[in-house]
Amino acid sequence: MSGLTFEQVAEAVKWDGQGLVPAIVQDAVSKEVLMLAYMNRESLRLTVESGETWFWSRSRSELWHKGATSGHIQKVRSLRYDCDGDTLLVTVEQTGPACHTGAYSCFFNEIASSEGAAGGSNQQAGRFDILEKLEHIIAQRDAERPEGAYTTYLFEKGVDKILKKVGEEAAEVIIAAKNRSHEELRYEASDLIFHLMVLLREQKLPLDDLLSELARRHLKQKSEYAISD
């Protein structure tokens, strides 16, 4: 909504018969869809002005500030409306769980497709799907903090502990490489990637940003090659 006044945005949005518009809330770091709620003009205005999400409760017929009682506030990173103007997309920095059940996301009930129910043996997973799944699990652990989980332990100990583990695992990778042991290197490199992803979550830095940086460097390198040719 950059460059538009609130009045212009309010006019562009297609409010329903009750003066509401659905708002999809997405974790700005993991890209996980967290919840769906509704906004009216006043809650949209409060969201824009405060930088935190406000919604309209259809059951209570009142405004509600997400996290006002639970502390699980959502700091707005970006706010957009779609091509038809009938849906909002709010990317947020989520504190704690987004769902009232205590779950990281409200969308935890998975419906299996016919292929999924049959095992989906004909569909090969992408090479890097596990990184997306791992990012989701780490974000979930950060939000829900289940007792006894190692990732919970890391987040509760804080950045110094996470940094220590990253340093230790990096050293183990070096030793494994010097030992010329593929098995040892595979194990230690996996540990390093895991702890690095925990650090990215703690720092609120999306994995997508790293991929974008790598893509930017690749394009720059190709451009330099073209100039030299």
C-alpha cells in the first residue's frame, strides 16, 4: 500500500455487505499462513496506524487487537490487497502462537488428497522440500515452545547459546572434512544447517532472503562474465 493514503486504500477495498473484508495473515519469516480474520475500516485504520494487527470480531461484534490479552501480538511487515480488492494479505512478525488453541498456525488440520492417501508414490518430492519442512517445524517450535523439545531449549536459552552451537557445529564440519569422512561430514553438516536455520528464525531473517541473495550474486556473476566477453 506504499504511496496510497488510507482513504484511497479504503476506497479500493471491496467491503462486503457487513462492511468487512477477509484478511489472510502470513508469517513474514517462514511464509506459513497463520490465520484468517476479518477487518472493517476502523480495524484496518488501527492496523495501519499502530503497526500491529487489529480485526473485527463477527461473533462479539467488536474490535479486537491481536495479542492484547495473550501477548501474542503480530507486528505488521507488509499489508496488501489483491487484484480484485476483496482480500487483504498481512505479513507479520508473530510473537508466540497465532491460534487460540496454542498452535503456531490455525491451519493444522490437513486433508489428504486421493494421491496422498494412496501414498503418493508417483510424485517425487523436490530436492530441497526438507528445508521448507524444517523451517516450518523450527517456526512452530519457536511459537509453541513444547516442553522437552531441543529446539525449544535453544530458543529459551537465547541467541548466545544458538551462536555457540553454530560455532561448535562449524568446527565439527571442518574436522570432518579434514578427516575425509563422508559419513561424518554428512552428519556434522546437517547439524550445522539445522542450527543455522534456528539462528535465522531467532533473528527473524527468512530463508528466502538468503536464496534471493544467492540469486542476486549469480546474476551479478553472469553479468560480469558477459562484460568480460
